[in-house]
Amino acid sequence: MKKCSSCKLPVSKWPVKPFSSMTKTCSILCALDSVGAKKEKEFKKETRQMKVKLLDSDSKFWKAKAQKVFNEFIRLRDKEFPCISCGKGAGVTGKWNAGHYHSVGARGDLRFNEDNCHKQCEYCNSYNSGNILLYTPNLILKIGQERFDVMVIAQIKNWRIDDYKRIYEEYKLKVKVLKNEQN
């Protein structure tokens, strides 16, 4: 049985008898409401498409996405290790961060360098400025003096959106692999 496309009232209850079998609404008000709903749906679709297009070219958006997945990778990679600074055990509950030896503000070129970033407890990373005095010797023990020296050498890198997208995809895959290995 046919119903009004707007209010869902069956044809038998329509206030006005339909003048054609193609009539989809029971009244002018429902017809206007139906047109308005259709236009609203089209507007939402266009807005969604514009948002996707804008985000695709938004450097800050892709930098944040890449950083988030990179940090997740670091926490998964170092899951079995203690805090790189204070040595707080891996089995201890609490919030774990991906702590950068050289901060991303000071050395943005090392933002996505795996040798520069290791699992750190929330206290050392956020409240003790990375606890660099203890981070340095532990980092050298972990990666070796040679890799430490290579990391410290200046590498000027201006990240582009394409770099962020590539890094995001690369680390998203690495996270997936690590999760599968750990399960």
C-alpha cells in the first residue's frame, strides 16, 4: 500500500485524494517538507565532500594523523621495555607515552625518527621534561653510540603533506603487523 513519502500516512487517510498514481505526498505541506529534506540531504553530502577535500590538503591534519600512528607504533614496539628514562617496569599500569629524545619543537626533522623516540612513562615525559639526564645513557645503551651520533647530526627536513600521508600509511601498516604478532 502506498504511503506519503514525508509523513508516512497511508493513501486511505490522505486529506486530499491523489490526482495521479505518481503523487508521492498527501498534502502541499508534506510536499514542501519532502523537497526540503531532499535539499538538506544534498547539502550534507556536498558539505561532507568539501570537508574531505579540505582535509586532504590540510597539512596540520595529516601531521597529527601521522604523529598519532607513529606514537602508537613506538608504544607497541617498546611494549616489553621499561621507561627509557627512569626504568619503571613495563608491567606497571599507567599511561605510557612515546617520548622524543630531541623534542619535536626543537628538532622537527627527527619527529618520525625511530631512534629518537622511545616508550616513556607519563611522569618522565610530561612532568619531568623527558628526564633527559637519565634518557641519554639509557638511549645510548639501547641503540648504541654510533646510531646515537648519526641521529644527533643535523638533518634539515621540511615535511610536506605527501610525507605525512606516506608516514601515516607506513606506520599504520607497521602497527597492524605488530598487533598481529603480539596477539
